[in-house]
Amino acid sequence: MPPKLLITGATGLLGSHILKAAQEWWHPVGTYHRTTRRQALRFFGETDHGRIDLADYGETKAMIADVQPAAVIHTAAITNLDYCEKYPDESQRINLNAPTDLAALCGDLDIPFIFTSTDLVFDGSDAPYKEDDPPTPINVFAEHRALAEEGILAAYADAVIARLPLLIGYAALGRESFLYKMVAAFRRDQEVILFGEAIRSAVSAAAAARGLLQLAGSGFEDDVNIAEIDRVAGRLHLGGRDHVSLYELGLLILRILGRNEQLAVPISVLDSYAGLLDTPFLAARSANVTLDSSTAYELGYDPPPLRAQLEELLPPQWRPHSGEPETENADSEEANGGEDT
């Protein structure tokens, strides 16, 4: 039997892509929490899975003992910045305590553990950021992720902290990702307000998933050989090669779709606090948090150019002069939200 890979938050945007990509070389096991059991049965099919509250240490310890994974990729999180700002205790429980406890359990058993952190641990004042740049969080979510990084490495020095940028893509279960909402609006000829100075090293969830699986046990080779590779440890950035603002990302999508570029409306991060948005943000937003991912590139992580990733995500029938009509229900075929807790 292939080695078992435990994927927490497997019904979320990133987790679902890892689960799909892992099928070839691993025996994947997925966890979920807020997904309904009916949805889980439909989503996982014959893949091993189970509901768990990862903030419950006893449940988590029992799960590790039962699954006996060869490696763990932890994607489960509450990723809504304003929700975390409003409910900091819940954010601490899920975004800080749960991953720290899980890392300690993996450390006790010397199980490769990968924690998916975020570029938002930085405040955006000194990009591009390298792995050894100190975090400068400016909201509750970022603070808890930065503290989790420290706690994880203190509990398990051989753990991997994989900092990820803005992820683009779709997932199942009717959740609406950032990309989904933007594309759906553009296809209805609706304007979308986008930050002009919020620059990210965006990458598709599929490309990030491939990089994480390489870290988990392939050694950037074609098969899984955990016992033979030189395991990566510590912090590693898995950003894309293109650095674009959210506004520029919107323009690129409009060009691919052949839509009016004026549908992308630039706005400053500062404008969100000046009452220029219908619903002002609770959490502060970072500006330029681009990642220097050169170390990962040298290891073999190789995300395609951003335009190529977007063209793969935007079906030809959504674009002009394809020879095929648009379908009314295309938007509802796949939708996605953030990571499942």
C-alpha cells in the first residue's frame, strides 16, 4: 500500500487540490469539520476521511494513532480576516493552538509535518520577503499564524512552515473563492473593486498543492520516497513567479475573458478605512507582501507563469471567438471558499 498522507481541511480550496493530486502516489486521508456529513460522503467518495475538531487535543492524538500517517499536511484554518478579528478566541483555538499541538504530536513520532502559513504574516512595508525576515503581523489572523510558526518550530524543529501567497482556483461543495467571485462578476459585466497596491505572488491552488506534496515526501522526484530524501525543515516560501496587485490580476483576467477592462476598479487599502467601501474592513490589510521563493525554485518547485495558470482555470467557452456559446450555469459548476476547519 502507498504511504498514508493525512490532509487536514481536505474540503477547502488548498486541501481539495492536495487530495486530488495525492491520489497517484499516496494513500490520502482527509479531515473536515464544518462540512456536512452528506457533503463529505459526496466529496470524498471512497477516500478515507473523518470529521474532527483539531482544537481538541484528545481527538487529534487519537486520530494520529488511528491513521498512522507517513506525513501530514495541515491546511485547516479560519482564513476570513474579519471573522478572526471579530472572534479572536476562536481564531486562536484553530489558527494557533491546533497546529501547534498537531506539530508536537508529529514531532513525538518523527512524522514529516507541513504547516501552510501565509504571506500575510508580513505588513507589506519591505517586500519581497525572504524566509528569515521577521514577521510583522497587523491583524489577528496574521498574528496567530506568526505565533503558530514559532510554536510549531519550538515543538518540532524538523517541521516545515510553507508560507503561501494568494491562492487562485476553484473547489467543490459550493464555496465561492476569491477567483470565483471575481470571474462570476466579470462575466455578468459587473464592476469589481480591487486594491491597487495589494501586491501578491499569486499562484494556483493546484501548483501550490504540487509543491507541498513534493515537500511531504517525494524529494521533488516522481515517486514517494520519504525514507531516502533529505527532508526540508524550517520556513520555505512557495510563491508564484509573477508579482501582481489584485487590480492587475483583475485586468489580466478581463483580458483573457475579452471583457471591458473598466470593470476592474482600483482602490487603495487606505480607502477601506475612509468609508469608501459599503462594508469597511474590521482587520487591517497588508499592501505588498510578495514572497522571495528562490530557495524553493532551486529545490525544484516550478509554478507556471500566472497567465498560463489563469488560462487553465478559465474555460475556452468563457472567452471571445471560441466558436462555442457561453453556458448559463457555468459559474455553478465549481465554487470554493477558504480552508475548511
